[in-house]
Amino acid sequence: MSTTHIDRLRALLEPLAAQSGLDLEDVKVTQAGSRRQVQIDVDADGGVDLDTVAEFSRLVGEALDESDVMGSGAYVLEVGSPGAERPLDLPRHWIRAEGRLAKIHLVDGGEIVARVLAADEDGALVEVQPVKGRGRAKERRLEYAEVDRARVQVEFNRKDDEQLDELLEEGDDGAE
């Protein structure tokens, strides 16, 4: 689809998202066989739940049916969230990723894996993880202008969770 078509879709959808307390993160239209597929990602502080996504999907479906943005052809509508490994493109993405691990590609060609400790409109304070477990993690202020691209990483065995498990096991002896 042309950029102007996506722009028209965004113009229709952004007020609906704002009215629903959501941020419109991404809009894609692709051809899926004889139908077009409209994929919409929304997010909010604290994330989005299935009920919110379902209600927003209903609003979007009604708005698309009432407008001429999609023309008369059939389409499939999918509404969801950016997912676990979401890209960090805007300051709000970094703020929402506080406490999460991110893989960050720097403008200078470097690459780091860091935990987002805090973020604001200009940059983020991150804890850079040691390479292959060597050394100690170091805090670093990272301005967004230094970042080429970044993406949240999925963690299956986060250190804080392991420490919590150890504390719970120690408390299992029945003593209070």
C-alpha cells in the first residue's frame, strides 16, 4: 500500500486510539491472497489486555466500514500489541521498557545489551551487561541520538527472579 494510504489510515485510527487511552504504534496493510490484511499495533502505559484490544478492534472495524479508506475490497483486521520483543523507537517505548533488557545497536557501529533503568524524553540510563559474563555491569547514560536501533529482549531466567526464588525456598522451612 502507498504511504498516503497508510497516512489516511493513521489519520482515521489515531483519534480512536487516543479516545481509548491507547497509542497507535504501527499500521501495516499487506495482501493476503485475494484479501488485504490490516495489522494494527496499539500499546499503553502498563500494557494492553485482551478486553481493551477487543473493544478497540470493534471500534476500528466500525470506523473502517463507515469510511472509504479501505475501498470496497475485502480485508482482514488484526489488532494486537507490539509483542515481547518490541522495538524501542520513541521515548515512550524506552520509558515503558524500564527494568527490561534491550539489545541496542549504536550509531557508531557498536552493539550493547543493557537493562533500561530509567528513561526520559532525551535518553535512557542503562546498565550495560558484561560480555559473556566477564566483568561487572556498568551504568551509562545513552542519548537517543546515539542509538541506531534497539529492541527489548525476552528473558527466561532473569537474575531478580532467581533471587526471589531463593528467598522463597529459604522461607519454606515453616519458620516465621
